[in-house]
Amino acid sequence: MKTSPIKFGTDGWRSVIADTYTFENVRIVAAALAAHLKKQEKQKIPQGVAIGYDTRFLSREFARAAAETIAAAGIPVHLAQRDCPTPAICWAVRSRGMASGVMITASHNPPRYNGFKFFMPNGSSADTDTTKSVESFLGKKTATGTPATVTEFDPHPDFARELERVIDVGLLKKARGKAVCDFVHGTGRGYLDEFLRGCGWRVTTIRDEPDPMFGGILPDPANPECHKTLQAAVTKGKADLGLANDPDADRFGIVDSTGEYLSPNQVLPLVYVHMLEHRGIQGPIARTVATTHLLNAIAERHGQGVIETPVGFKWIAEAIEEKGAILGGEESGGLSMAGHEPNKDGVLADLLAAEVWAVHRKPLSEVFQDIMKKYGAYYSSRIDLHLDPAAKDALMHNMEQAPPKEVAGSPVAQVVRLDGIKLNLKDQSWLLMRPSGTEPLVRVYMEARTKKRLKELTQFAQGLRGT
């Protein structure tokens, strides 16, 4: 029987359950990872591999299949007792000196998908070389060796201790706020809510039961259909904050006491200012090319640098681990900080947002307005241009070969080719075009200093369909 093709993306392998995401293919990927580890991480093999899984259909069974395959290759496996957050598995790998980690999850994608993420020994997502190495072993017969054991473990206690180390517990205990925690039927239950309760907070939880269909919605905290439930719960319960995670809890969603949803492009500046001005930690910020330049304005005022990276949290992780960034994030909802694991952590992000509230004791949307008054106003958005493959390729080719000299009346000051084509304009607005690697569309990210200017950029971007 011919095996369906397995294609790795920027963060492992994701596919449709029962189409190409099958037990056979999960075992093929697990065997390839084991072969890679036996070649590249021999010294760490005795510490084994940690495997976790989310609440999707058959995730536990897929995780068990991966665990048995890796153990059959002679590598000890530590399998999570229950579904758990991705950052908890990453921390287990990093803190215990393991060879690697695996998470069976498709993160915030629709219910029909599942995925296979694998991690470096430091807890970061697999880098390009590691991914290529694992790919090279796909479907190849490899020596098995003496089988190792699969033992179950609970990653929660160690992860909770790590959060106690990096979060200002004293500040949260002093504030004793009221929060609604929304787990979108995923893995975060018992992690975020219990931490806050331990700090004396009054916590209500919603969507805290596992559901592989995620209540029939796209389980992304940034999805309006998703966060409207949290908004309603916050306002009805008169809570200070609404804190959400996606199904594997590596992304975050924040709602303030007025019921307003704050995007990652608002939360990241809130947390960076908090780090600089209230925690007293000085250093550069890392952000992707698609993320707000308000971070640049904040960094410049404080005499700090900005590390701009391609899209993908592994680049943010590299900036934190190797280039001194104290905080890193992306507009899609990823955040982490120096001294913690170099991977996005939605539980950490929610707790840092709680810290910001604890300092100011007012709606976070008001705190954000204060930041814009101090550092300048920035308004951002994104649209997806759905194009057939030929039109998609033609648009990107034309932009690459002959980028425009001006956009919506403002001269282009700089063309950045770090990831896609980014046009930095003279009026401090910008526009980024990135083709999707898996879909027939081009994502266009925009930011401007006024709402009127953002509308003009949006009209320009929509006009690209005909170019």
C-alpha cells in the first residue's frame, strides 16, 4: 500500500485526520524522529523523549502509537498522563535534559486536522536542519535496537514551579483579581486557572471540558466567533480580565473588563512596557516582520533595539536564546520571555497580562490607550487575497522584481525581503505580502499611524487582486 505523502511545515507536520493523518503515517514520522535522535542526540538518549497530546479526536491514541514506535527504537519515552499544554511538554524537555519532545496537536486549526510537533533539547521548535534530517529518514528502514520503556508522567508540577519562578506571584497575590479563563475545550484547564487560584484570584472557567469538535467553531482565541463567548462571560460576571488559550495552550487571547478583545499587537506592547518600566528589565524586543512597529517606538524611547525575524516562532526563540531579547512575540498570538522556554507559551502570556492589570487596576484597553498617547498611535490589520496559483505566483514575482515606488500616495522608503515582501513607507506605515505555503492565497499585513491611513492601505491591498 502506497503511503500518503508527509510534508513538514514550519512547525512539524499537520494534516487531515483519516486522510494523510493516519496511525501508519504517525508511526513513520515517529520512526524518522527516533532515527534522527540516535544519530544526532546520542548523549541525551538515556533521558528519553517527552510526548504530550491535545483534546482532538484520537490524539491520545496517536500519541501512544508514536510513543511505542520511539520506544521500539530503544529510546525511553515519557508519555503525558492526560492531555496537556504544548509549553508544559517543552518545559519537561528543557528542564530534564531530554533528547526531544513530541506534541500531538494541530494547535488552533479546525477539528478535522491533527499534527505532530517535535522539539529541540532546549524546548524550542525544530530548526530547519533538524526538520530536514528527520525528513531524510521518512519511510526508511532503521535499526531498532533493544526496546525501551514507555512510562506515564505528569508535566504539570514542574511547569507550575517554572511559572512561579518567572511570574511575579507577589504582585498577583496583592491584586487578588477576578478572571474568567476560557480553554476553548482544550488542554489549559487545571494550569492557568489553578495558578491564579493559588494567587488568591477568583476564577470562573468556561469551555473547560474536552471536546474534539471545539463547540463547532475555529478554536483560535483571535477568531471573533471564538472570543465573543469570553467577552460575554467577562461582562456578565463583572470580571477584571478574560484569559483564553487555544487547544494546546501555546497561544493566548485577552479580554478586558469592558469586554474589549485585545489583539496580540496590543498585548505585546503592554507586556514590553511592563517589562521595561515595572519589572525594570532592560533589553531588546524580538518581533516578526508581520508584527506591530509600536514595539519599535517603545524600544527606541528606552534606548533598546528591535530584532526583526521571519514569521515562525523558532526565529523569535533564536533571538531570545542567542541575541539577548528579553521578550519576543508575533501578531498571530505567540509570546515568550528570556529565562523561560524558547517557545510560545499561552499560559505565560495570560499571566503576564494579569501582571499588567495588577499594576494598573483598570481596563487593559485604557492602559493601551495610555501607551499610544506616550509612544504614538499604530493601527494594524490583515487581509487574505484568495488567488489561483498562477495569479498568486505572478503577484509575488512582480513584487519581487519591481516593487512599487509608492503605496497609496506615500513613497516606499525601504523594501524588506526577510520573509515575503515588506514595504516600509515614508509616512511610517508599512505593508507586508506573504504567500501561504499551503493555500492559494497571499496574506497582506498592514499598519499605519491613523485609522484613515490604514483604510487607504487596505484599499490598495484589495486592489492587488487584479495585478
